[in-house]
Amino acid sequence: MYHRALKLIRQYHRLSQVELAASLGLSKSFISEIEKQDGKRPSIDVLERYASYFQIPLSSLLLFAEETEAEGFNDRARIYAVGKVLKMLEWIEETTKPEHSSETVE
């Protein structure tokens, strides 16, 4: 779920992958990889950079940590809730895109 959350944060701030990479001191290809569904998982250092740059608590990003084998009700409930939050944010992103923008955010 990190890939979706990190991409949405970047898109919400209307940054391209190149712009964000330069601001975080990372490569554009690395940003692209962590935004892919089966791409790289970001390290805690990368998550801290995102949290600092976007001025959000690191714990908010850690909420999106994936659990492949949710053992208890709390884990399953968290995964379900995070999935719903991401879908809502994706919907907001889609419905608030400028209609006639000549600049595309990757």
C-alpha cells in the first residue's frame, strides 16, 4: 500500500516524480520504483524524508505498512480501513484534476 500512498501524496502536491526526487535527494527512477505496485519498498529513511518534506507525521506513513498475513481482527480492520482511505484519496485526486491542464504529473 505504500506505493499508492506515496504516489497520492506526491500527486496531491502537484509534483512530478522529477521534482520530488530533486527535493528528497533521490533519483527519479527510485521514486518511480517505489510508486509501482510490485516495486521497491521504501526504507525508513525514505519515509522520514517524505514525512519531513510534506510535514506529516511519520506514523501516518507507517499506517500504510502492508501485512500480507493479517492474523488478528485489528490487523484485518486496519488493512481494510487503509484500503478504503486510499480509494477515497484516489477518487479525490481523479475528480480534482484540472480539466485543461497542459502539464501532466506523472
